[in-house]
Amino acid sequence: MKKNVFGRQFKRDKNQRTALFKGLMSALIINGRIKTTQEKAKAIKGDIEKLVTKSKKGEVSRRLLQKVLAPNLVDKLIKEIGPRFFKRPGGYTRIIRIGRRVSDNASTVFIEWVEGEAVQIEKPMLQISEPKKKEVKKGVKSKKSQPKAKKETKK
């Protein structure tokens, strides 16, 4: 029984964790931005940045990247993403907090590339409405301001 597992476990064994991380990294390379939990984003951030650093070397790093990613993703990483960050020494991804998920209250984030296609996040603004003013008709007095008539009692 191995107790000291490096990194985050996510209640998964080693094969499930590697498949999860590989799927998240592949989705980030394909889409440029993914929505996930904060813990998963922090877990893949170091790995994805290492892959981008290797891809900056060009075709030389193809063999290293093919161990982790599919061939079409390796092509995109070497031809598009690597040259985009050629002058940047590190910090290729950014994590943007969105809020908490309704179902399980997990902290959700966007993880995206720092340079490249920037997508604006639009949050609906809550509009505070002013209290409605009661319209008073001219010439007609309200019932409260009229004097009450005395009731006649029968004797």
C-alpha cells in the first residue's frame, strides 16, 4: 500500500488520474480554454506548461511529446502554440475563477492560454430597481385624507 503519492489523488488510482489529466490537457490544446474545477486546473497547470516549453524547441521534441499526447495534438502544439510563446520564459496559462458550482459547491475556473485569442467573460449584472412611486391622480383625494362620515344608528 503506497501512501505518499505525489500530487493530487482525486480519489482515483494512477491510471484514472493519468487519463483524467491527459483528457484535460488535450481539451485545453484543442479549445484554448476549458471550464473545470480549481483543483484539477492547478493539477494540470504544471504539466501543460512543461509540454509547451518542450514544444518551443520545435520538431526535436516530437518524440518526447508523443508519449503524452495524440499525434494531431503534438502537431498543433509544435506548429501553433509553441511559436506563440517563443519569447515568453514561462507562465503560459492563466486560471480565472468563475464561482461555485450549484450542485456540489465546487469552485469552478477557466484555464486558458495567456497569449492568443482572448475571450471576454460576461457576467450578468444585477440591476437594482428603484422603488416605484405611487401615482396620485389630480382632483381625486385618497381615501385616507377624506373625513369619515358618522354612521347613523337606529333608535
